[in-house]
Amino acid sequence: MALALGVVLAAGPATAQTPARVLNRAEVQVIAQTDTGGATPRCGMVFRIRNVGTVRLSTFIAEIAATDMRNSAALTLPVSVVNVSNVDAGESRDSITPTQAVGASCDQVRVRVTTVTCIRQCESVAWTQQGLGALEAPR
């Protein structure tokens, strides 16, 4: 019993001196809507980043690629980099520039996130989507 108490007392001060861990977590929602106004269908996408961490997310960057789910053909993305800056803890912000996948309606589009960069490194990024055929987040 004395040994166990000694261990607790020895661990107590070390734990008290350890600084609080800063958590940086993000939730990303991809909101997609088909634009059929032209000769070629386009899938417009907005990326909404919510900072569910405890500190400001100064930069969030994701690189994406898109394919047509019917034939696996690559789709043109005029903007293939999602960039969001200065998202305070508990706040949300949309991507600076919306992007479009050209050549398919949204329900036929598979978006693959190839890389993610967070300044203040993100411990986790959760991805959801609305309107796409599929979303593949990085592993």
C-alpha cells in the first residue's frame, strides 16, 4: 500500500507541471449542387470548415481530384486546392473559392481528397458530404 501511494505522489507533480495539450480538430462538410445551365453539366462544391479544436486554425488546405463514377474518367477541376484561413475555435468558414467538377452532375462525381495541410497541425479531420456521388477522405 505504501508503494502504491509513493507512485501516486511521484506521478502527481509531473502531471501538474505538464502543460495543457492544445487540440486542433476540424470538421469539413462538402456541399455540392449540380449546375445544368450550360451545355456541359457542372458540379459546384463549397467546402465548409468548422474548427472544433481549442485554438485558431490559421490555415487549412486540401488538394482534391474528381472522377466520373460512371466510367472513372478524370473530371476537370478549375480549382483543385481548397483554402480556408483564420477559423477561430468553434467557428465555421467556407472555402475562399468554390470549385466545380466539369462534365458530370454531382450525383455522378467522386471527390478524392489527396492531401490535407493544417497550420497548427490538425490532430483529426472529419469529412461529410451532401450531394456528391462519393467522397474519399485521406486515410
